[in-house]
Amino acid sequence: MQQAIRQIVDVVEGNIHIKLPVEFTAKRVELIILSADDSNMSANEFQHFLLNSPEMSDEEDQAIKEKREHFNQCK
């Protein structure tokens, strides 16, 4: 199941800090960073954007895991 979190955070000296909730269990995430100063996207629009994003199938996920395992064995 895909999890999504939307936060607006301040950039401090070119860095951002994101505190994830305990219930967020993903071990790998995709970041999409948008300027909040210029964005008028509502929470509903952002949710629509996320829901219409392409999803990885279970087969694609498994293939990536197998390739990663193979590469790790070659180290």
C-alpha cells in the first residue's frame, strides 16, 4: 500500500528536515520538492496528483529487489 505525507517545511541553509510519523513504514521514498511560496495547490489537488502518479507493480518491485540483491552479492 502506498503511503503519502504532505508537509510544508522551511529551508534552512539549503537543508530541509522531515520528521516521519512512527506509522510511516516505508523504507524507501520518492521526494517531490515544490516551492510552497509559489504553489497554490490545495491538499485535494495534491492528493489527486499523487493518486494519478504511476504505480509500480508487485512484479516490478520484486524484479528491482532481485537485481539489488544480485548487485549486493557482487560487492
